[in-house]
Amino acid sequence: KPLLDSMRALGYEDGRNIRYDFRNVADEAAALEAARAFVRERVDLIVAFDNEACEAAQKATITMPIVMIHAGNPVAAGFAQSLARPGGNMTGFAGRVELPAKELEFLREIAPKLTRILLLYDSHERASIAWRSDSRAAAKLLRFVLMERDASDAVGVRRAFERLKPDEAEALMFASNGIRHRHTKVALDLARSHKLLVVSNRKDLVEQGALFSYSYDFAKVGRAAAGRYVDRVLKGTRPRDLPIEEVTEYELTVNRGVAKRAGLTIPQSIVLRADRVID
């Protein structure tokens, strides 16, 4: 909706001078089929809202313009040659490369005695593999132990927890956008039953029981994408000529109630830095 609101402000009216075709996809296969359908229909532009959608669109076409809205590390994911010069048919907004390290830094500050983390990643996602690698490097520096489990769907998430030994992990982190956006309820419920603290990238999940989230405002990025990318591409600018913009404004949301129930006290340094503290 934020993207559509901004498009409307730019003069685009659905049914008059533009037509939107939204597809909510359940998994990787559905995303690829949707992207291929767009190519068959010869749409003017594909907007991809996460890494899985970006990867599906890239597999479907190397010529049709693609605007990325929530892509994590598009260079490592293979969507672009560089941020300054994408070099292909994809451009848009990118998340910060150092995000895994920032999440672990916040976790270390909030829970200084915590050491063991269950990390869910998806071996089918190129961005997930890069995120796992960055998490490994940061965990080594901050002296965390990662229990890495490969999961691409809800069944995989459940299996990861079934394999978890008692006291093997104290917290849960995600290294997969697919799991972050589609299977978080399953992961949150299982984490709660195993008494694991959850690190998220969505503030709504902090309201549902995650310890904290550190991420950009998805709605704000969607609004900005309309003028900076979608409108310009529709008017003829090639994606390769539009540098990928790295999102720099991030929000920290902390659940003090979750911390308290876990026997933790949120440090004042975190409280002062947080954009929102939930009690």
C-alpha cells in the first residue's frame, strides 16, 4: 500500500494509466511461476519485495526491468555486479551488509552471558548463504556458538527444533528471508516452547514475543521506491543506470517484558537508543 500511495501521488491511477498485478506466493516454486507468468504477459516492470522474489524474477528474465524493494545484500546474492553499477536488469533498495553483526552486537549487550544461538538458514537462498557466512564471522568475534540448521519451509523449521538437544541453544536467529517472512509464527511458537530468545527483523514480531528487532521501515522504503525507481524505469531509465541505494535508517524495537521474563534487564544504553520499548 505505501508503494501504491506514492505511485498515486505521482499521477498513476490503477485502471487508467497503469495496471497492477499482485501475486502473494507461498514458496519458491510459486514465486518462480509468478515471475514466468509476468514474462509471458510481457509486463513493463516487475517489483520484487524480498530476496526469494528477486531470485525468481532473475531466473525468469534477464532483460525485463526488475525493481527490488527489500533485497538483502544484492551483490552477494548475485542480483547486481555492484551497488554503484548494477550492470543488469535489476536495481532498487538493499539492506546493510553488516546487519548480522549488528544483531549479534545488540544481543551481546542485552544478554552478556548468552553464548549459544540456533541459526536457521536456507541453503537454496544465495543471500541466506552470505548471511550465514557473515553471522559466522561476527559470532567468532563476539564469542557466540552457532548451531546452524538448514530449513526452507515450516517442516524444516520443525525438524531443526526436533534435532535440538536440551540446553543446546539459548536464542534463535534467522539467516533466511523466506523463513523470516513466511514461517516466523512456527519458529516463534517453537522458540517459546524451548525457551529461546528470538532476534527478529520485524517490529511486529517483537510485539508477538521476540526479544528485539533491528531493521528499516518497510513502508518507508516502499514509498521511496515509487519515485526513485519505479517511476523512472517506467519512463525509460534502464535499471543498470540507477545505482542501488543502501538503506541507512534502521529502527531498534525492544521487548522489555520478554527480557524480564528471561531474567534480563535491558541496559539503559539500549533503552536510550531504541526507537520503541515494549513493556
